[in-house]
Amino acid sequence: MDGVIYGTILAVCASNGKWEEAEKYFNQMKDEGHSRNVYHYSSLLNAYSTCGNYKKADILFQDMKSEGLVPNKVCFPCHLLIFRLQLVYDYLWLLNHVLGCL
């Protein structure tokens, strides 16, 4: 497979909530020596954020930036969603574990 086919597979996985499969193909790309571009990263980022996997999405976003890739218009809304989900999760955890309100 080449980068275009991988990109298509990642996009399909992301739009169907299959983040595990998208992650598998994303890693397989690297293992096979294919370079991953911002579109590959944004597809996996979209899959993570859609499924609420904000920790993996945040790590991936930082990884993308460390690779020297500039986030595109898909990446920023996904990253904002990640932080919003993190805030909600932290708030609910605080209510439950610290204040005993839930």
C-alpha cells in the first residue's frame, strides 16, 4: 500500500469510529517506511477525538508538532474538542471523588 491508500483507510476508519483500526494502520505506515503527513495525523486525531480518547489525541497532536508538521484546519477543532472533554472529565471526577456529589 502507499500513502494515499493509507490516508483513505484512515479517513474511513475515523468517520466510522474505528480508532483502534485507524491507529493500527497509522503505525503500520511507519513500520513499512511510509512517511506520514498532516492528513494522516488529522484522520487519526479525528478518530481519537470523536471517540473521546482525548489523552491519545493530545499525545498524537504533540507528536505531529514534534515531527515538524503544521496542524491543518481539521486538527484545531479536534484539539479544542479534546480540551473540552478533558475539562468535563476533570470536573466530573472532582465532583465525584473530592466533593462526593455524584
